[in-house]
Amino acid sequence: MKIVHAQTVLAEDQLEALKKKTGETSTKDALSKAVDHYLECEYTDMSDEMWTHKLEKVVQKKQQKSI
């Protein structure tokens, strides 16, 4: 695996909110956890397939409620 160093500029309150949400105290760990989640999360894929999958879940939930 090749590792690269990446940087970004964030507002201090954004970074503190990210640390709180991820449960991490270090900037490096909070950013790493956030990136991992973003890459694995099915809802960050903005393709038609993602929307189809999301709508199927909504329909399934509504059907379960009506049973």
C-alpha cells in the first residue's frame, strides 16, 4: 500500500465537531475515520444505482409498517 500525505483547511469549529462526531481526540485520527466512513458509506455514491437502492429501502420500510 502506498501512503501519501494530504492536507486541507478547515474552520476550527468544523474540526472540533468532526472530532466529537468520530470520538477521536487527534486531528489525524478524526480525519482518517471520516474518510474511511465516506468511502464505505453507500449513501455517498451519487450514482443512479445508489438512488435506486435507497428508494428500495424506503419502500421496504413502508411495506413492513403496513404489515
